[in-house]
Amino acid sequence: MTDTHHGGPPPFERPFEDEDTKQRVYGSVLHAREPMTAADIADRADCSAESARSHLSFYVELGIVIRHEGRPVRYERNDDYFEWRRVTELAREHTIDELQARVSDLTDRIEAYRDEYGADSPAEVDVLEFDAEQVDDVYVELGDWTTAVKERRLHERARRKVAGSTAPSHS
């Protein structure tokens, strides 16, 4: 019996095993939940700390990774970079009308959640106020509400970006 995964996901213990070192370092940083040392990233990426530092320096230069000075130096993914990338992608792939329609749809969904829960945000909802059989559904809806708020913000930024790029110049 061989230990292959036939096109499916790699084994949980080694999620980056078929990738090169640069990709493994990248994946390790993206999946980290908090700043990590180069040695920690190297362990996850199955490479030397020196190799990890080299690739991390490249990602820092690109703005993908943030370097925190100190002893030891720590690295973390730059969420602002990925948000900027998402906004740029939305602006490139959608018209201003499509973006505005999506913002409107998301606003309607957010308002429906506000009305349903009598709260302005998901953080204001106390899940313990619901019956045990409702809790799972409430958590799902609160997650959807949180996602809708984030997506609306991204789509609105993309809409403004498109609107700014199509505005007539005043020269």
C-alpha cells in the first residue's frame, strides 16, 4: 500500500509536501495564527532556518510578510496586503454596477440580521440567550453576518476604486 493522495489533499501532517521550499515557507506564514520565528517557520516548512529567512526576506520586500524586530525576530502575514489584493481583484473583474449591486445585496442581508437579532453587529449577540438546539444555527448566522460585513467593506472599496479610475480628469 502506497502513501499517495491521488490528487486529493496531502496528509494533514505534511500539507506542503509536494511544494518547493519557497512555497512551503509561504504556506507556513499564511497559515500561522500569530507571529513566528524563522526557526518555527522552518520547522513547519521542513527547511533550514537560513533558507526560511531568505524566503521570508523576499516576502517582506513584497509586502506579503511583516517583520517584527526583536530577539528573536518574528514574522507574520500582512493581512492588509491580502485585503488590497482582493479589492484590486474585485475592481478588475467587476463593473461599477455589479459592485454596487453586490454592496446593496450585502447591505440588505446585514440589515435583515440586525432586525432578526436586534443588534447592530454580530459581536453584540449573546449566543447563551438561545436554546441549546438553536445555538449551532445562531453561530452559523453570526458567521455569515460577519462575512457579509467584511465582504461589503471590500466590495465598497472596490466600487470606489473603479469609480475613481473612471472619473473624468479635471485638467
